[in-house]
Amino acid sequence: MEAVSKIKQNSKRLIVMPMDEFHKVCARLPDPNKPLVILGNTARCGSTLLTQIFERTNKIMSYSEPKPLNNLAVLYKHQGMSADVIQLTRSLVRMYARPLKTMPNPEGCLLKPVGPAFLCAEPICRIYPNTPTFYLYRNMDSIAKSLYKLSYVAQYVRLGYLLCQIHGDMVEAICDKCGFPTKKTNRTVYNDY
């Protein structure tokens, strides 16, 4: 609920509609006729900077961690290529790839889902097979150290770090409950500094 109030507080314009209306609106939009690219990433790898660079060109529409792609990833995880997944995929791609008033003739669109939601790339690439995906990462040791340092500034990161030290199964259960990928994921972190 706090996230919803923050969105309302910081939004210039907020449109709330039922999903069936959203799909009707998106059905009137065309499929993208310009390149659509999906960027996967690990934490602290520079992907946000890369997304901002693309955005500053005024030629590429870039969306960093849009929340609806999380929903698509979870729905795909549970239903595979169901009719609901196909419909949501088409609607989201059409919505994000549409030209904007501020960028009426873009050369392409870049979608950067949060790391655990990279699974959303599968249904997108099945429906739009010319969609390239790439994955930006950094040495995992550097990421762990960077997150550890960040944890002293952002306390919620510290909590996650401590949970990983306390019990990996508990963290996996929480991530699974939230719909994030958990199979064969190593979340063990050792404090060696």
C-alpha cells in the first residue's frame, strides 16, 4: 500500500483501469515496427547508466525496471504460454513501444526488467521473435562487495544481506512466495572483509 501511495504522490498523471479495459486500449495500438531490445542485468552492473544513456539520445525509448514486466514474468512462470500470458505480453509490448509525444519517431525501444523478472523475455521473444536480448553483468565478487557497502546506506539491503547469512532456505522461501525464481539459485553470502 505504501508503494501505491508513493506512486500517487509522485505521479503527474495516473490512470487506473481494469485489465480488460487496458487490453482493449492496447489492442488498438500497432505492434512495434522498430527494434525492441530486452536488457537483463545483475545488480550494480551499470545497466541503469546504460539505460539513461540510451534515453538521452532522444532516439531510443528506454524503460528501466517497469513493474508490469514483473507481473508478466510471474504469470509466465505459473501458466507458460497461456492465452492470458499472450494477451498481457502483446498489450505491454504495444504500450511500451508506442511513439510518445516527446519522442514521436523513435528508432527503437529498450526494456530493462528487474533481474528476477528477466523471465519475461521468454514470452516476448516468442511473440516477437526478432527481439534481441542481452545480459549485462559484473564480476559477482565485485557485486557482493558493492552491495555490502551499499547496505550501510540503505538499511533494507543490509536486512537482505543478514537474511542470506542467517538461513538461505528462509530467503528462498520468501523469494518463492513473491514469485521470484528460486530453483538452483545460490544466495549464500560470506563476509570475508
